[in-house]
Amino acid sequence: MIPLEHVMWLAALQASLGLAGLLLRRSGPIVVLAGILMLNGGLLMVAGLAADRESAPLQAPGVIILALMALLVIAGVAVAYAFDRLRRPLNVDEYDRMKH
């Protein structure tokens, strides 16, 4: 079995890579993927703790994180589709207001 410390380091690495991608990249799809990578790190952390402690109550936060990942994907795809329909570039820094 993989030690819990290794799982926690991998989860922290995934979350930090996602945060770096979220802060450094400007492309819309890359920002969405970086957010998903951060949530995946959190899910890995919860799954590692649940496997180490062999407890069922830690499964509920894992399901919530999975639901958040699905919502983020749906929202990211919807925004990308809306910008693609309007033929605008998907550069996040160019848009600072939510209006028509």
C-alpha cells in the first residue's frame, strides 16, 4: 500500500500546479483545466485520508468535490461556447465585466 504521506505530497503538488495555472495563464480553457486540477488534488487528498482511516464519512466530501468538478466543467464549456459563438478570443484578461 502507498503511504499516506506520498498521497498527500502528490495531492499538494496537483493543487499547487492547478493554482499556478490559474494565476499564470490567460486562456479560458486552460484556466478551467487548472481549476479542475486543483479540485482533483483535493479529491485525491480526501480519498487518501478515507483509504488510510478506512472510514465511510470521508466519502461525502469526495462526492461533493466530484460534483464541484462537474459544475466547473459545465460552466467552463458553456462560457467557451458562448465566446466562440460571438467569435471573440478566449483571453481571460480582456474581460472584466459580465454584460452583453
